[in-house]
Amino acid sequence: MPRSDYKNIDYKAYRKMERSAEADPIVDAQSGSRIFLNRVYNWMFGGLMLTALTAGLVVSSESVLRGAYSMMGILIIAEFALVFMLSLGLRKMSPSVAGGCFIAYAVLNGVTLSPIFFVYTKTSVFLAFGSCALMFGATSMYGYMTKKNLDSVGSYCMMGLFGLIIASLVNLFLRSSMGDLIISYIGIALFLGLTVYDTQKIRQVADAYGEEAEGGYMKKAAIMLALQLYLDFINLFLYIVRIMGKHRD
């Protein structure tokens, strides 16, 4: 799954641009920080629920599933397009357009992930999801609470992610089950690291710009950062289900 990049969010530029048109509402820094964090996690969890609901609806209808299979390539390209649109065009978007892109991505992801329910048993998928939620929650909490600077963790994980992509492509030709298992474990480690790193960055943004949580640029930033965590969760889940998932007979 593609990743967005919080570094593309130019908070100072947004502030200057939007204040020149209309003053943003100012709130208490502490309450504003909470508002911003709640907005990020509400978008993230809402996206996950929408993805799960969409996947369930797709697998419940054979005709819809066949249609999804026939358009899988187009749907995947559309997913990448939406992520890049949010990453690179966020400054020019309104909060409602950014939210619409996020919702569209969550729905498309539900369609492209629906085959998981045919490859693996439902019980193993739910167990993998539960394990993913626990691991994600624990690492995200650590990222939120720790005072240690995690910039190096993020850098190493991003470098490792490129290596993981290359290894996955090579293993497509080798078809090594052991290689696939090793790649899955490495993928879990990398996305746990990215979850810790991304959470700390979100906390830092909330602390630094909490007073302007109700401003348009911060509403868009919340959507962008929610997408970041959403992608961390989805990728973590995909690697966990490859290890824990039991194939259908």
C-alpha cells in the first residue's frame, strides 16, 4: 500500500495563506491539541471501519466481487492517485475535498482487500485483525508517551521499506515460502516502527499548532496524518495475516 508523507504538510505556508484570506479560530492550546488528536484518530478509525464494511459488502455479492476482480488494476491505480493527490495537492484543497478523497480511498481499499476473505478463513482474518489492533495500539501509545526523539527510527524504517519492496519483488520470481515468511516478519517490524514514529510526529504537530486546531489548514493536516496512520495499520495487518492466516480448503 502507498504511504503519504507528513513532511509535505507545510504548516507555516498554510497559516500565512489562510490567514491572509480569513482569520482562523484560535482556541486554548491544550484543548486545541486534544481536538486535533481526536480529529486525526476519528478519521483513521472511521476509514478503517469504512474499509471493513466495504470489504464485507463486496464478498457478500458474487456479481459485485466479479466486477471488482475485473477492475482490480484500475482500482489500485486509483488508490495510488488519491494518495498522491492528498500528499501533493493538499494545500490547494478545501477540508471537505480532502475528506472526500480520504473516504474514497478507504472505500477503494475495502474493494481491493476483499479477496482476503476468500484466501483465508474468516476466523484467522479476525484473529489477525485483533492482533494487529493490539500491536498497533501498544506501539502508538509508546510513540505518544515517549520523550525520546524517534527521527532515526523513522529514517531507518523508511530505508528498510524500500529494501522490503525490492525483496518482495524478487520473491515474486523465486516463490520461496521461507522468503515470504521472513519478508512478512520484517514488514511487521518496519510498520510497527513507522507507527511509533508517525504517532510521535502527530503529537508534536498537535503540541505546536494546537491553538489553531479549528483552522482549515489544521483540519486538512488531520486528514493527511490520519491517512498516514491508516496506511500503517493496513500494511501491518496485511503482513500479520500472511503469517497467521489459515488458507481455505
